Amino acid sequence: MSGIIRVTPAELRDMAGRYNNESGQVQELVGLLDTMKSQLQDM
């Protein structure tokens, strides 16, 4: 049956950890871009 994704609990935990790490990096990047935007606006 198409559309069914089967993963083990360990694979799901690993992917959740990766997701958590990547989302933290995205938040950091957004913060850096906000800082740069503010600096450019102050020029």
C-alpha cells in the first residue's frame, strides 16, 4: 500500500533529534539575519 511509512522507534527518535538540532540552527540563522537587518537599517 503506497503512502505508508514504516520506521522503528529508534529511527523515529534519531529523526526527532535531527529535527530538533536543525530547527535550532534555523532559529539561530533567523536571529543573525534579524541582527543584520537592524544594522543595515541603522546605516
